[in-house]
Amino acid sequence: MRDLVGQPEATRLLAAAALDPSHAYLLHGPRGAGKDEAARAFIAGLLETEQRRIDAEVHPDLYVVEPEGEAILIDQIRELRADLHLRPFEAPRRAYLIREAETMGRDAGNALLKSLEEPPDYAVIVLVCNDRARLLPTIASRCQPVRFRVPADADVAAALGGGADAERIARLARGDLRLARRLHGDADVRARFAAALDAARDAGLIDGFDVAAAVREAMAGTTAAGDAAEAIEQATQKDRATAGERLAPQKAQAALRRRRRRAETDELRLVVDAAISLWRDVLAAAVGAREAVVSSDRLAESDALAERFGEDGAGVVLFQALQVRRSLELPVIPSLALQRLYHSIALGARGSLSL
């Protein structure tokens, strides 16, 4: 088990678990801390296979479950339970990866309980959870917990290769390793992040800011990200088929849906994270801590917004943006979440927003 970025305790626990695995593990902690990457690396070791086969989800002894839409449905858990009766095809065991396990409703969670209580000896179930408080306590109690923490900026910067640019991006991502890697490795992502910063700025500076237009633009970007991800997955599946790793039709369609959903969700979070980043800078400028402003190239914008909103106004807007970010972890209509974000900034500009 390789070292995980900023997670010495989780690295130690998973390395020990790989030598003598239990029946179920719960990897929990903040989004972007590296849990999914760790789960896939752990499973590759359990199945004694190449990492790429787990990353591509083509190993016959790997079974993946993640939300269909906004939640993991009871039918998905029933299908997992049916699969548990299959013995390993080529590995010493079968592995079951359940992403965003906290999205299971009570019925789905209860359906999983029996499998956690009496799993076959060849099965290892790995749950990845961003919010343990939302997970049924009875499920959490039947798993070996592995806690992940927000990695330090220095650890994130080192993972990006070090240097001034990596340090700036690490501060910008504020402990979200996945976001940091996207910003560092993709110029298009950086451009979209900058555009989202512009929208969060304009909502506070332009009287009569067109909230509906900003929401439409952001949602168009989300759809485009989903389209691009789906096209990449289709091309990847074609290449795998040529190499003799064709997925069954049902699994292929599920992989397409998962790839699209992840891309759309990442894009939505990118927009909200940009707003949070900007308004943290505005609040820092408002309280006189200009040295704490991360986007130093936008210092003049932060100063202008700080002058207009003041410390209290900037604090309220930041609080509202953080609330929108938290709402994305729940079943929510994305366009309404974005409306709330931009309306809160526009209202703050008029002094009409309060906690």
C-alpha cells in the first residue's frame, strides 16, 4: 500500500488490513481527501492485480456501486447481494466498492446490513463515505473504520510536484486534493474556475446582475462536462474491447452513467468552490488580512468587494456559499443551488442578506 497524500494514519491502517483483510471497511472523511483513490489502491492489492484494471473497473472480481442520480437505491443493493453468491473468477477474493455510501436510504441500508453481518469468506466490502453522520449507525458499526483528514497544504503541494505554482493551487483548493490535481493538470479546468470567480465577483459588483443568465451558463458547462466525460468513456470502452476487456452491456452502460455523473458533479462543485475561494479572500481583505488572500492577482477585486460589503457582509455571503456547498452533498436540484448562491451575493450587495 503506497503512502497516501497527507494521510499517515490511513496509510498505516490500510497497509495492515491488506495483510489480513476483514469483511468490511469504511473509509470516511471530507470530500477530496483521497478516499476513493485509497480504496482503489487497497482493492488492487486485495485482488492482486494491476491498478489500471481497478481504475478502469474492468476486473471481473470487482463490483462497484454508486448513486443512481442522487442516491444509492435498494435495487442496487439487492443486485450486489445477488452478486455475493458468485465465487471469485480469477482473484483470491471478490471486492465490492460502494461510493458515497451515505446516500443510501434506510431501506437500502437495511438491505445491506445482512450482507455485512454474514458475508461469504471470499468477499471484502469497501464503503467510501463523505459524511459518516448520514450513514446508518448499524452499518458503520459493522465495518472497520479508516478515517481521512483534510491534508495539509504542504502535503498537497508536494503531491503536485512542489514549487510556487503548486503551493498557490494547494492554498486555492483548501485541502481538496482532487480539485488541486484538476487545477494543476488541466488548463481548461483553470479557465472554467476563473470564469466562475468572475461570476461570483460580478454578482457582488454589478447592480442588476442577471442571476438566471449566470445559472444557465454554469449549467451549460455542467452538461458539457458530462458530454465530454461520456465520450471519453465510450472511446475507452472501445479500446478495452479491442484489447479483449469488453464490459458486459449492462456494466458498460452503468460505467457511462457513473462517468457522466461524476463529471457533472465535479463541474458543479467547481463553480461553488470558486465562489467560496473568492469570498474567503474578500473576507480576509475586509478584516485587514490582505496577506491571507490566496488569489493575489485578484487583490484589487477583493479590495473593491470588501469595501462594498464590509466585514459583516462578506462574512454572511461566505456563510451562504458554504451552505450551498454543503447542500450539494444532499439530494438537490443543481440549478436551484446555483440560484441560491448568486442570489445570496446579489442580496448582500444591496445589504439585504442576513444570517
